[in-house]
Amino acid sequence: MKDHKFNWNYLLSISLVSAMGGLLFGYDWVVIGGAKPFYEPFFGISNSAALQGWAMSCALIGCLGGAMLSGWLSDRFGRKKLLILSAGLFVAASLGTGAAGSFGTFIIFRMLGGIGIGLASNLSPMYIAEISPGNVRGGFVSINQLTIVIGILAAQLINWRIAQPVAQGATTADIMASWNGQMGWRWMFYACAVPACLFFILMWFVPESPRWLAKSKINHTKVHKILAKIGGNDYADSELNSIEETLRTTTEKTDLRLLKQTGVSKLLILGIVIAVFQQWCGINVIFNYAQEIFASAGYSVSDILFNIVITGSVNLVFTFIGIFTVDKFGRKALMLLGSGGLAGIFAIIGSMYFFHLQGLPLLIMVVVAIACYAMSLAPVTWVILSEIFPNRIRGTAMSVATFSLWAACFVLTYTFPLLNQLLKASGTFWLYGFICLLGFWFIFKRLPETKGKSLEEIEHELTKI
């Protein structure tokens, strides 16, 4: 492959459009953290840890449904149509959640948005992996993580700017009667409708995945045309031959039975463990439960919203580092860095909570944890999941892995308030640190390196392990 043959502008543009699913995923996932101090008094759940956990984690039920269906639906109808569907779900969820007049309605629309997240989190990186040349695939798939981070930061900034200052010592009743408690949290959700509409419109102009078209036995002239527009006729000929060779290895219809084949089942287990570990490493509780974490460190509501913006900015900066190093240093090295680094950082954070060290020192350690995660586990997990599965079952296998990721995320999100009550903040972060040690050991022993290889080369090598 020679870089000068590739139409980088075209490749980048269609990757950015498809990665808008990641942006909406990030926004919808994190916006609830900033709205939390205000919708809880409105719905009268401020004193119920169980209902607070349900409000924060109910979207994950939708994520599980979206992830579970995305593989089968995308293998049948294509990646493009499902991404358009996810955009429509984001629009509906944004408007419906913001307009909710009851807790039940709020939950329903959060779950609808979760379906959109489940679809987008699976299909956006998979689509980008299927259109990207092997030598830059890690960086291009990481664009999806970059847009997730941009969506997270956008939600944090919008929450911060929408929320009016909250007086120190304000009671639940004071918040309930304020503009924040009546209307502010609604506009935090409404804002997501703007990029969701843009995503819905732009997705109609991107091509379908050439690998899905080839697998579906659609006119190969169309497949060749898409590949040629990306890298020229020679590249299109080479890629199409490789794709056809891997598809000729089986004439079976894609279904769950193929996941039990020798070699494939080992890859599926690898993908599931990596996906679950990305969530159980614990970093996402900082985004979803920032109020409790920073309140335990002695910050007020207004200070918390500003601190959340700081963490989001650091997240964005270090995601760029991950993007520019994943194809240089490799997937395994960055995953080891992330898991080992977080184990040490969480040990320190847990100790700071245990000895009641509050304020700036704790904020610095939280920021360091986010930086470590942003340049390693966050983007690299999606790169690995998008490239380790064979062409013929990629949609189904990645759907299983993504389902496992969101199931793990549900457990993480729902249990944090309960763990925080049982183990306190110190014990909870020590527990996450121990999980990171286990993840480090698994990655060191089991994760192969895939940088710089085509999807077909990876398939040939990994299915023989």
C-alpha cells in the first residue's frame, strides 16, 4: 500500500460522518450526569439510591437491545441503513426525554436513546474498519472514539452553560423550585437533537460498506467502484480478491452457530473479555457519577459542573494521543499501559478518599486517570473489536461483544451507588484497581498484536491460533 494512492479526503469525510454515531453516543451517555442534580428533585428520587441507579442505567437496557439486534440486522440490511435508524432514534429520544412529565416517560425515552447507542456503538467503528486501509485502520477507527469524546465534552460544556449558578447549601426543595429544576435539565437533553438531525441527513450520502456488499453477493462492480474511489483501481482489485478469498472459505449462512467454530470461539471469548474489561475498569463512573465523586471531595454543585468540563477537556486531548500512537506502538502495548496505569491510579485515589484528602489533589488524580484511559482502553478496545473477527461473521460477533460491553456497563453503573454505600468511595476504587490488575494479566497473556495488517490477514492468522 502506498499512501499517495489513497483518497484521504474522501476516506476521512465518510469516516467522520459515520463517526457522528459516536458523537451522539458520547453526548447521550454523559448528558444525564449534568442533568442529574436537577431531574432527581423534579421526579422526587433524591433519597432513593435504587431509583437513582435505575435512572442512570436504564438506557443500558436499550443499549443491550440495540447491540443484540445490530449484528443480525446489519448483516441482513447493511451498516448504512442501521446507522440511519440510530440517528432517528437519537432525535426521538432527545426530544422525548426533554419533554418528559413523569419518571416513567423519562425512563422510556432514555431506553429508546439507549437502543440508538447500542446500534451506533457497534456499527460506527465496524463501518470505519471495513472501509479503511490496514496500515491506518487503527487511527481511523479511533476517530469514532474521538467523536465519542467530543460528544462527552459537548454535553459537559452545554450542561455547564445551561445550568444557572446554584447557591452553596441549596436544598432539594430550592433546586426543585429553580429554573434548573424545572427547565434547565430539559434543554440539556433537547440540545442533542441538533447533531442527531445532522447525522440523519449526512448518512444518506455515504456509501455502504464494501465488505458487507461483497458478503451479501451484491454486484461486485459496485464494490469495486467504492474501493477504487478510496484507493484506486489497483487497491480495489487487491482488496476485492482478498475479500472474496476469505468469503469462499464458507458457504454457510451467518448465524450464531458459526461462532462455535474452532478459532472463532477463542476470538469471541477474547472480544467479550476485552469489552467487559473496558467497562469494569471503572472509569465511566467518573463521568456518570461525577456529582457524588466530586461532592465526596468537598466540591459544590456549580464547582462540580466546572470540574466535569475539565475532565472532558483532558479526555479529548489524550484521545488524540491514542489516535496517533495506536498504529505506531500497537494495540497490546497501549492496552497494557492503560490497565496497569489505572490499577496504580485507582489505588492512590482510594487511599486519598480513605485518608480524607479533598480538593485539588483528588481532582488531579481523577484527571490523570481519565488521561490514562483516554489514550489506551477507550479507543483501542473499539479498534480491537472491529478487526479481530472474520469477515463472514463480523456483524454477529461484534454484536455479541458489544452486547457484553453494555451488559458490563449496566452492572457497573447500577452497582456504583450501592458499592459506594457499602464500601465507601475508597473501597470502591480499590476494587476497580484490582479488576485492572486482572485485566493487565489477561491482556499480557492472551491479546495478539494486529497493527498494520489487513482485515483478511488478521483473519488468516487469528483463526489458526
